[in-house]
Amino acid sequence: MRNKVMFAALLLCSSLGQAFDGAPSFSTKRAGVEHTLKLSRWKVNAKGVPSFDYVYEQQAGACRFKVAGHAIAGFDESGGEVVLDVFNPEDGKGKAMPQILVFYDEAVTMVLPLKGAVREVSFDDELSDAQLRSSCGKKANAKLSVMFRQ
């Protein structure tokens, strides 16, 4: 049974190699602040764990704020075998939605679909005090959460 699980994980990884081509870009405007997210350099390491680079930016008038980094998919490793943390979300009525992977980079968390084109990305960040002071818009909450849809 374990070999079947590992085989399935390998199949998932091979499909993840095609997760996005080029550098998809997303934008949304909320409360007078323009939010953009650019993804690039998708790769899968030798263990089968996908990762990518990202740049998140805010702009409102003269204010500009930017967070950039490298996000890696959540995974578990045991005995040299890697299993990706694949989630099976449901909508409010219990209907299965497409599977997702969660990617992490320090305080940043992003959710992307496991298969198919990247048409929706969530971006969550716990801003430091310095980042909060530099960010555009409301400064009351250090928790930044933006949903991008194409």
C-alpha cells in the first residue's frame, strides 16, 4: 500500500512540473490599494518538492510596499520518502473542490491548485512591525490576506 501512495505522490509531482509556465501575474484592488502578485521560476527539486519565487506588491498613491521570496510546498519526509501535503477542500455544501497545495516562506503562506492552470492564489503574510509601518492602506492589523483570481 505504501508503494501505491509513493507512486501517486510521484505522479502528482510530475503533474506539478507543469504548474505554471512563464511568470503569471495577478492583481486586485481593495480599499484604494492595488495588490499585485507575480510568480516565477517554478521548479521541483530532486526529492519531488515544488517551489517558486514570488513578488507581492502594494501601491496606493505614492506609497509602495513589496515582499519577495521563495515559497516551498508543504511536505512530510520519513525514511527518505517525501509525501506532499495535499488538501481536499469542500465548499459550504460539502461538495469536493479541486485539490490544493500550501506553500510556505517564513511568515508568508500561499495556496495554489494542485492540478490545472493557476487561476486563483491566496497570499497570507504576518507583517513585522517595520513591514506594517511601510505597507499601504490600514495599519491596524499585521495579518495581510489577499485572494487573487484571474
